[in-house]
Amino acid sequence: MDKPIVYACSDSLGETAERVARAAASQYNQEEFNIVRIPYIRSEQQIDDIVKKAEENNAMICYTIISPVLRRRLQTLTEGRKITVVDIIGPMLAGIGQIASTEPTMKAGMIHRLDEEYFKRVEAIEFAVKYDDGKNPVGFLKADIVIVGVSRTSKTPLSMYLAHKRIKAANLPLVPEVALPPELFQIPARKVVGLIIDPFKLNFIRSERLRSMGLDANASYANIDRINEELTYARSVMRRLHCPVIDVSSKAIEETANLIMDIVKRNRELYAE
């Protein structure tokens, strides 16, 4: 005896329709079912073909079709025919509509788009943590953007902010006594951004940082001469890199991040990244 057939239809991936069908079929554990997923339905002709096959094979149709046109076509064609049809998402969509204050997008595959955005964000956050503070310069080759600058110019907070926008950012502190990794010169200048800051602003930030750690606020880390030395070195590195430079002296992290996001966006548009 042939297995009963269930066509799980969708104008997206069809995963939800298939899972619901399998969950329901699993309750009939004395019997096997042939559950056939039919994804990416885009035309009325496809609906016509599915209904014809279902009638020929005495099959059931379940669906998570969002398109009003395709939904109407399926409902019209199956009306009066001996075909079992289950609209999986329709009643739920109508129910949510009773409590929602906005209109539905009526676009297929929205849940998968949301899932994809979520996983991209998580991946970018993991990337920012892994390649923070120049830990592993190999990451520069995989980054959407590499942020360079002296200590306390907000490189790490910027990298994390950008990660939440699904941008893979690595960063590198510029210290005169520490050699630059060769990977920094193996990536295009457009993928690097340098941060500079007013020396007196940086002096204040570093002094406050030392105080918060219970250390001497007059240590060389916050010394204005040392800061000027570091900034001079940083500017020389940025000139060698020919990279864009942002003065963060009076900018909030969000403002700097927006400028960097514009650079990343322009790179993607111009270089099809």
C-alpha cells in the first residue's frame, strides 16, 4: 500500500509547513507518510500544478503561503474538491492581527530573514572579541574594517557597536615601541580607519582611567609629552597606510560608528563585497 502523501507548500523555504506536517504525522506512529516539501511558490501556475497532483494522488495539502493572490488561488481551486487542505499560518496571522496595532508586511520568508540577521550579528560579535586589541592580526584579512589608534580612543567599544550592526571589525592599538603586524599592510587602505584625538582630551581620559584603577594619575601613560609622542607616531602610521582618519575628540561613539559604517557601505557598493 502506498504511503499517504502530504504536500507542504510555501512561498518561502517551506520549513515551517514541513515541520508542522511531520509533527502531526508523528502522532500516527503506526503509519508512515510521504511528506513532500514544495518551497518558493511564486506563480498561480505552480498552484494549479500542485492541486492537480494532489487530486491525482489523493494527497493532502498544508501550506504557509503569505501571498494573498496565491492563497486565494489555492482556496478557489480546492473548494468543492475532495482534497484535504490545511492553512497553517492563516488563522495565526488573523489572530495576531486582532491584537496588533500595525499591518502585516505580507512578505514571504520574514522569519528566515530575521534568523539570518541574528546569526550575522552573533558572528560579528564573536569576531570583534576574537580580534580585539590586535590579538591575532590574521583577522585583519577577514575584517570588514580595521580600526587603528592609540590607547583610549574607543577602538574596542566601536568594534562592539559595529558588530551589533553586523560589521566585522578588528582593531589595533598603535604603540611606538611595538612593531606593526605585516597583515596591516596586506589589506586595502579603504578597509582601515585611523582614530586621532586631541592630546589634552586624551590626557584627561587616561588620567581618569588611572584613577579608577587606583593608580597614579601622573604616570607616563597620561603624560602629555608621551601622549604627543604616541599621536605623532599614530599619524605617521596612518599616512603610510593612506587610510581615512577620524578625529574622535568631540564625537560620541555612535557618531564615529556612523562614519565608519558609511565607509563600509561605500566599500561594499563600489567593490561588490
